[in-house]
Amino acid sequence: MWSHSVRGNCSSSSVHAKGGRHQRAALLFFVGLLRLGSLRHASQTESRTVTGPGRRNRPASEAKVPSSLASRGRESRKERVLSDGVGSSGTSSQDFMRLAGLLFDASEAYSSKFDGNISIYALAGIPMLMSALRCLLIELNGGALLSAKVMPKVRERLATDQNETAILCDLYPVPSALAERLHLLLQVRHEIIHPAHRAGPRATNTPEYLVILRELKLFQSTGGGSDYVWLEQLQSHRLFRWSFETIQQTVDVLLDAHEVSGLARDGLKASYARYQR
């Protein structure tokens, strides 16, 4: 009986001892992993630090994007506009126009379900129209359309100037009324892709410099002294249609100036007149 009790106590004590050793071993193993992870992290952080005058080993995660990236992007776009590379290109203006046309169709269908004008699709469609116009300018002056007369000065300006309206008004016979529309359209595009949608000084929320478009009833509006917030006013199918019409009139000027004829002329005119269907 006694021997059984001793054997039992010894057995229990042995189990606890083994359990303790296992626990200590596990603890030591865990601590080792923590130390190893810490060393690896320190090594990676050290290898990714940004050094240089005044930087004092700042971690890469805190480093700013190289300032050269923006200039490299500009130089890349400039080179592609001016040079004839070994790759290939196409009439991508039609991709933008197809998208703008699909957005216009969706805008028309959407607005017809409500008040005939409200349409969030205008926010996406209007910038696409401006992109299509810039593409067409590059194509006409880069030899993409064989029947088009190339204007080297336009190509040079396109390489360095992001303001298509200024290029058009400076180098093409754009009527004054159309020039005014283009300048306004450019600003509408800016308002969409560079939003500044906090409240302004006017109760109507319409920026002062674009009041003329409000007076033409092109915005989504209550018509009262106070109005929707600014970006909701731009959600207007009428504004979308006016933008399409402005681009179409501009394309007519371009086709005449570049002496585009035949099927190419007919196809382009039909593409930019899609909103009239």
C-alpha cells in the first residue's frame, strides 16, 4: 500500500517535472522566435533606410516619392508625342468616344426615370470627352490618319502643354463663341477631376466664374436662391449634352483644318454626333 502510494506520488511528480521541462522548453523556443523576428525586422529596416545629407537613416516607409517621378512622367509623355517609336499606336480617341457615348446613353436613360436631367453619369462622361479631343489632336498631328494634313506646331504644343483649349484657340480658326464654350468646358472638367467642393460665398453653391452656365440652365438646380451642393449641380444631363455638342463643333473645325476627307471624315463626324440619336 505504501509502496503503491510512493509509486503514485513519484509518478505524479515525474509528470509535473516533465511538464515543467516541456513548458520551459516551449517558452525558450518562443522567446527565441521573438528575438529572431526582431533581428530580421531590424535588418530589413536597416537595409531599407534612406540615407543622405540631413536624412539620418529615415525608414523607407517614411521616405517621400522621388521628386524626379513627375518630371520623368512629363518627359516620357513629351517624347511619345514628338517621336515615332518602334512600337505601335492607334486611334484611341474612338475608345474614349465609345465610352462617352455609352455613358451618354446611360445618362439619358437614368435622367428619364426622374426629372429628365439628374444624372451622375455626367461626372464620368465629360472628362472622357476632353480626353477624346486630346487624343484626336495627337492623332491628326501624328500621322495616324493618312488623309490628314499634319501641323507640326500643334504637335510641339501638345508635347508640352496640357491645356488643349489654349492650343485650339491659338493654332486653329476657332470661332469666338466656340472658344468661350471650350474655356468653360475645360473648367467644368477641372471641377470634376480636381474637386474643391466645400461651400463657396454664394448661397446657390455655384462658383462665381461659372454662373454663366447656371444662367443657361445647364446645371442640376432647384432654381431657387439656395441650391444643391456644387458637385450635385454638375450631375446634369443637359450639361453632358452641351459638352458633347461643344466637342462636336470643335471636331468639325479640326476636320476642316486638317483637310480630312472621305470615309475617315464621315466616320469621325458620326462618332462625335452620337449624342444626337
